[in-house]
Amino acid sequence: MDTNRDELADATPPPKRRRTDDDSSRNSASPDGDASRRGLGVTRRRSSTDNEPLDGNEYPSSRQRPSRSPSASQSAPHSRTRSHSRRRSPSPSTSDRTRSESYSPRPRQVPTPPHEPLRPNYRPKLVLHGHTKPISQVRISPNGRFIASASADATLKIWDAATGAHMDTLVGHMAGVSCLAWTPDSNTIASGSDDKAIRLWDRVTGRPKTTTRKSRAGQEIAALRGHHNYIHCLAFSPKGNILASGSYDEAVFLWDVRAGRLMRSLPAHSDPVSGIDFCRDGTLVASCSTDGLIRVWDTSTGQCLRTLVHEDNPAVANVCFSPNGRFVLAFNLDNCIRLWDYVAGTVKKTYQGHRNEKFAIGGCFAVLNGEPFIASASEDGDIVLWDVKSKDILQRVPGHKGVCFWVDVHGGTMVSAGQDNTVRVYRHAGEVNGANGALDAPEKDAEKLLGELPIRQEDVKAENA
């Protein structure tokens, strides 16, 4: 019987054993197998916790690698475990290094250092003499080439912004000139005076500009009359076809410039109107008064869309829209400048560090190398510049002897008007073509601001409703 059993055992082939499959799978996963010779991921095979990116041709696990037999899927856990330990080997083979380099992830980009905003560094360059009395307002033309100043001596003067040369003196008002405004094309100046008249001037000829409106005698009229008291503030619309004026008679007038006629009279405030400005698309007008109110108006209908008032109710000396049209900047007679979100009706920022308690001084938003800041005159004669977001004082520029009434900025040029009868010009002292780019590029700065979304008139109406 034993002999028969032995013969049977010899005649019957042994069945396939699971151990044989395991052995083959171990061989396929061993460093001596084909995978090791090809360098298939000996150093780059990864565990399931690996998060590094891989190329599409790489198969780090059995779920991604196409398997032809059950043994391949069974061998996957071994290969993952072994590859995890082998990856830490201090001395991989040459083939491993070559293959791992080809499977290495894309090189990580070195993070660029954060952009350092260029701090304003305006320095005095020119002092312009010629006026015989204090200068109430000074403005740079939109093209940056000219400076216009208005004085209590009843004249306006035009200066070359680059050289400071006196170009013209505009004579015609019968009393002190309190305010002026440039048209967007820089060819026309509007001036407001204590003689209750608004005059339009041709910058090229220096003569009063006439309108299409005729007097009873058939003569063209140069002055716009209608206010019953001193003219205190002026602003042109972005298209230059509408002129807004504010007066001590507490009213805001909107004028058709070409026709020379009054379009709309707004009973705006209960005290003198001290400041006025258009938003960048001309659909809104902001006015302020010493009654402590700031009002936002619909240009086309004359409807008051918003009334802003601070809880302390300080008098407001000047107002202007932010370049993107979303906010209103108010200069108050409590030594504070406040940035209002006029849609929400809340104060977003308060800037302090200057003196403003008695006079209607002014300032503006400005942009230097794409970075916005706020500039303001101060009753101590200085000019103060703030960072819009952080509210930090960026620079304090010594200016006039006595009160500094006004400051205007156009790129790398800043001008101020003072009680000392002078106009002062300042230049930004920085690298012209440095790492931060050209500084004297107000057009690029304007383009950046114009890229921001404005608050539209419809949004204001919706909030008001």
C-alpha cells in the first residue's frame, strides 16, 4: 500500500500552492527584481499619505498601476511598505537617483518678497511769489503741466508746473477769489469770488471765456451769476459740461457750462456750503457745510440720496470722493479727517495729526506709484500725508509761515497755498526708474484706480430704499 501511495504521489502533479504565488510576488517586489533594475520608484514609491504631485505616467500604488493578475494586487501593500523604508536609504543606487530625478515633482517656486510700498518723500523745490494777499486755493491741471492759484487779492495766476515760471494773471473779479476748478482738458478755469460771480477763463489766451447765452444787448456773457452770497467752492463734472458751485447762501447750483445757464438749484444746507465734488462718472455730487452735514445728490434729478452726519456733529470744511467712487473724504473742524462709506452711512477711517479748527482748509486723495494716500493742509503751516489703510502718517512736510490753506497732488508733484502769500511746489525725491518703477506716471496710477469698481448711482438708490 505504501508503494502504491508513493507511485500515486509521483504520478499526480503537485497542485498550485498559494505559497508559490507569494514567493513570486516577493520576488517581483524585491530589489533584485525587474522593478529594481528599471529603477521604478525605488526611491519615489510612496505611501498613501504622500501628497506630492506626480506625473500622469507614474503609478505609485496598485490602485493606479494596471494589474494583470491577483498576485500583482496582493504584492502592492508589500511594495508600498518597502518603498517607504527604502526611500530613507542614505545611499541609493545611481539608477535610483536617475529615475527619481525624472519622477521628482516640479520645482517649487521661490516666494517673492512682499512688495514694499514706496513711501512719499516730497521735498520743497520752488516758492512762487506774485500774489499780494493770502492764497485761498491752488490746483494742478489734470494734465499736470500747469498750476492755478486763487488769492484774496482778487486775481488768479497760472504757473508752469515744471519750472514755476509765471505764465499769466487773470483779472476780472471785484473781490477776493475763494476757489477755482480746472476742466478735464486743462484748457478752462472756473473761479468763484466774494463778488458772488463765477467766471470762466481760457487758459491759452488768459481772457474770460464767453458762453452761448446772450445778454439783452446781444453781448455774450462771461460770468455766471445767481448766488446771493460769496462763492466758496467749485467742481467740474468729469466731462466738463457741468459746473457745481457752493455758496454762503447755503445752496448748491449746477450750471450748464456751454450755455452759461443755471440747470438746477439745490437747497442743500442750513449753513454756508464749504465743499463740493463730483464722483468719477459724474452721476453723484457730494456737498458739505459748516452745519455738520454731508449730502450726496443725484446729478440728473437733484434728489438727495444720502445725508451723513457724525454723532459729534463737527463742522465740515471740505469734501471729496475717493478715486474709485466708493467713499467720501470729509475734512472736519475738530482736527479729524473722516472716510465715509456713504452707502452704509458709516465712518470707516479717521485720520489725525494735523490742525484744523478755524479755517476751511483742504486736501485730496493722491496716488504715487500705484499706492494711494491722503494729503491735507494744516493750520500750523505743514502738509500731512497719511496711508489710507493703516491711517499712519507717512510724511509731514514743513510748508508755510502761518496757515496752509490748501494742498493738491499730481503724481510726483505737490503744491500748497498759504497765508504767507506764496505757492510752494514740492517734488517727490525717489528713484525715477528704480525697483518700484517710474514715479512720474500719474496716467498709470489713474488707470489702476479706474480699474476698481465704483459705487453706482443705482446701488445708492437701492440702499436708500
